[in-house]
Amino acid sequence: MDLTTLPDKVAIQLNDTHPALTIPELMRILMDDEKLTWDTAWDITVCTCAYTNHTVLPEALECWPGDLFQNLLPRHLEIIYEVSRRHLERISALYPGYYGRLRRMSLIEEDGQKKINMAHLCIVGSHAVNGMAQIHSDIIKDTVSSCHHPLHSPSLFSLNVLSVLWVTTHTKQSCCFP
């Protein structure tokens, strides 16, 4: 099977940051099991994943302890570090000398204990980022991804769930939903 066509056949929706481990796990499978290069695996991963933020409350913007990864998922941590390194290298080239921006955009928070910022991982590792409603998309754009938005430009849009529910309830003939 030609795995470069995976995004044409599969979409992985990351609802909030809880399933963020999908990104390093897909990378691990593509590189370690399928023997693809980093660049090919990354292209497939980004084109397959999309991130929806439901709220900016702390439980939806998780930061996981680096020690937890090191003890339970060391290969995933290696992949996350490499994603962060490449991401920061790109930012550094675009904004030389802006060290505050690098710190804010890093996937790794280093204030005291190292933590993995799962929202940043989702933003960097997805081709589309959205909120459940326009207000959520605006909050993501203005806060969570404010420093990511100008240079990493996944499709940022609003998923208007109320409109979809209204259409599915009131339009039985032409509805594509079961």
C-alpha cells in the first residue's frame, strides 16, 4: 500500500488535546514500522490530522510532564523533541533574534519541570485548526495559536455545530448524515 495516499483515505480528528499523542504515534508507525523518511512521515501526518478546540479552559490545553513521557513513551518524546526542534528552527530563520517568540512557540515548556504543550503539538501537527463556533476559533487565533498563526497556516475555520445540527434535523432528503 502506498502510504503517501493515506490522507486521501483517512482523516484523524483531534478533538481538544486529549488525542494529541496521535501525532507522534503516527510518526512512529510511519518511520519505525513502515521505514518512511521523517519528511514523508511528517507530510502524511500533517495532511491526515486536524485539530478542533472546544474550549480554552486548562483541561483542554494540557501540558504533560516530560518525565511521564520519558518513563512511559520515550520514543514518542524523541519524536516530539524533533518536531519542536524543526519547528523552532523554522521560526528562528523567519524571526532571527526573537527569543521570546521561540519560547512562546516551543512545544516544550521549560519553566521548571519540562512539559509538553499538547495544544502547540496539535497546531503544528495538523493541516486544519478550528473551534466549535466562531468565538472558539477567534480565541484560538488570538491566544493559543497567536504566535503560530502567521507562519504556520493550517486552515483555521469555525465549525458551526448548531448549523450542522439544524440542517440534519430539518433537511431529510438532501442530508449526507445518517
